[in-house]
Amino acid sequence: MAVIEISCAEIWREISNYLQGEISVELRDRMQAHFEVCKHCSAVLDGTRNVVELVGDGRVFPMPEGFSRRLYRKIRRR
């Protein structure tokens, strides 16, 4: 059976469901085939997986003194 192509936009919509195993076998196969040929979507998958692992880890990293203030100042300037 041939794998039906899937767009990057569809990949991005379903990437969380893919990581949680909450998609059909057909969609999973289509997404895996897409990841094999699309470097951008593979990078999005890796990045999303990393974020999920970091958030799920529960560790807290202390920020340097004044970091939040400097960050918000930079954001407001842009």
C-alpha cells in the first residue's frame, strides 16, 4: 500500500497527538514517512519532544538576578 503524502501544516497540527500516540496507525505511518524526507518537520518534532521532556521533568532552573526585568524591557522595546 502506498503512503499518502501529508503537508507540513497537517504535521504541525498533529505533532502533539503523534508524540502522545493518539493518532491512527495510518496517520502515524504518513507522518513518519514525512519526517524521513522533511528536515524542517523533523526539527519541529525533535524540538517539540525536547520541550515536552523539559516541561514534564518538573525541575526548576533559577534565573539570574534581574533576568525577568531585563527580558521584559527587551520585549517592550521590540
